[in-house]
Amino acid sequence: MLEAVKQLTKEIQGQLTEQYPFLSQWDIGFDNAKKRAGICRINEKKIAISRNHINNNSIETIEDTIRHEFAHAIAYHLYGETGHGKSWKKVAIQLGAKARARASFNLPKAPWVLVHRCPETQSIKLLSERFRRNKKIKNYFLSGQPDTKGELYFIKHTDYLEFAQGKRKQKALNFLQ
């Protein structure tokens, strides 16, 4: 799929460069972002599309992302505008992209969950899903509750789901700080 997207990106850039020659100076790349689909780095003249986005979405959704990011480059060059303002929306529509700041697309599952484990009751409260483990989590506490310092843990997402479904006992969970 990545090779097909690379080819599609080259084709789109080639077509757009005919009308917007300055785009020939832009580099198109791929990164491993997990929470965003793409990014347009104005100062670097670089557009990056997430490999995770490519692996989890349809070619139509990916093409919309590519056009969305090119719209940023063009809106900046023509109007000096960054972000998702009126000029960007106008350009995005001209390029055939959905003129929305945020699109609906599939994200990969986060491998970790952050939980609070009460030392008195041994209850576990799910706080959030995380893509990375903070190695210093033992130094953090719940907002406004300094007495919870040292009670935050990471658990593998799959293990937590089994626990939540009653398929795994709490003592079988690996609590990591």
C-alpha cells in the first residue's frame, strides 16, 4: 500500500505543479505519526503522511489527506495563511479535498493504558490510552490529588481489555511504572 501511496502522491504533486510551479521545491515524505494523518511543515517545505494512516485507511481517505496537506502549502504561498482559515478552505475545495480541519479516519490502537490503582481498595480506574510509556510515571499524580503520587501505572492494552471483560484476574496484570 505504501508504494501505491508514494505513486499517488507523485502524481498529485506533478498535476499540481503545473498550476503551482513552486510545489516542485517541496519534499513529500512519510512518518510514523499515530494521532494525525499528515502534516505540512511550511518552513521546511515538506509534507509528511503517516504510515499508520496509510495502513489503517482507504485510498480515498489517504488521497484526501494528501490534497489537504498540499492545500496548506498553496494557501501559505499564495495568501501567507497557515491553519484552516478561509484561504485554505478555498484552496482545499479547488484541489478536491474536504475543507475540514479534522477528518474522520482510523487510528492504530494504543498499546498501553494508563490506570490509577487505589492502594486501599485495589480498584483500577482507566485514565487514558497511550502510545508511549512515560518512564517517570511514578513521579506523577492525578490533577489536584498529590496523595495519588506513585499510584499511576501502565498496563498493556490487550491485558487491560481481558481484565475488563473478566477474562484475566487483577493479580495477573503487569503494572508498570
